[in-house]
Amino acid sequence: MKLTKEEKQSLIQAKSETDWYSICDDIKSKRNGIYPNYLAREILEIFNNKFPVDKYKDLSFGQIINRKSFLNWLTLGWLAFAGATGGFFTVIIRFLFPNVLFEPPQSFKIGFPNDFEAGKVDLRFKKSHNVWIVRDDEKIIALSTVCTHLGCTPNWLEADRKFKCPCHGSGFRSSGMHFEGPAPRPLERYRIVLSNDGQILVDKTKKFNYEKGEWNRTESFLKV
Ligand code: FES
């Protein structure tokens, strides 16, 4: 039997917890000492409304944390762990595969001798390979685009027939010879040969310096 209206009322009006338990005993005795679950639930609901408690007061962390919040904490923990582990492995992978600077090949073909006009400075390979190709009546040379003063890149001035460095004004002839400004020596030349297919091959791994008497060496120029 559920709580009667009067029983409910008396429970609601109970003045203290002692009072409450004696009313409960009365209710129980009226039912021959039987206290079924549905009755207990009804009484508990009234009790909770009447004597609300701070349910977290005096409880330890372990008691406070219920299953749901425990799972939430566990999920957060796993996410933090996964984040930290991911960061760690990212650093390791970056370490194993460092940034690689892809430079153009040091040896490359530039075409056939007839592709280059006598008396002309060819600028086509300046950007891609840092090389000027210069042909005169007798030979073709491959000049480095690096100024021998402090390493800037000069410009070819066709009207003046010279390379002019924008940094400190050094000037170089089309042969690479320096003639004005602070550059202490001529531009460097690179190895230049004919490959098997008849094309010109420039090889930047081998340099020829005028001041060392290397401009006369074979492969410092290509005879045409
Ligand atoms: S770097 Fe070319 S003149 Fe100084």
C-alpha cells in the first residue's frame, strides 16, 4: 500500500530526523512491519526534499567521482596522453627526416653550341643554375654569378658590355675579368665540356680560378 495523504503530510511536517524515523516506524507497523521497495522510494523522495544535504560535503575525491565522471576523466586523460605522445613522435620524426634543401643539380646540359650566339652573354641559366654562358668567336665559357667581393649577384648590362654588382659597384668584363670596384679577383668559371649526345654539359663541381692560372686549362672553356 502506498503512503496515505495523512502519512505523507506527517512525514513532510516532521520536525527533526528523530521525529522522521518514529513516523517511519509507525508507517511500517501499520503494514505489519513490511516495508516494500516502492514505499521506501516514496519515503526517500520526501526525505531528500525535506533534508537536502550537500552530498559532496565530507566525501573523499574517490567517493565524489561517480562512474560517469570517472569515464570523462579517463577519456580526458587518454586524450592528453595521445596528444603528448603524438607531439613526442612528431619531434622524433622531424629529427629523423630533417628539412632538406633541394638544390638544382650541379651538372646539367644547356643545349648545343649553335644555340649560343657569338658575342652574347646568355642569361637563361642565371636564375635556375647561377651560371652565365658566354660565347665569343673561339669558345664558350660558364661563369659563376657570384661576385668575388662579398657574394652578391651582379647584373649584365648589355649597353655597357659588363657585369655590374649592385652591392658595392664591382664591374666585370664578359670574360669574367674584374676591372672596377672592390672585387679582388675575376669571376670563377665552371667546367664546360661536350657530352656524348653533342650537348654542352656544365659541371659546377669543378671551378677554374684566373689567379691560379686555371683559365687556360682544358675544360675551363669549350672550343668552338
Ligand atoms: S659584393 Fe659585389 S661589389 Fe661587393
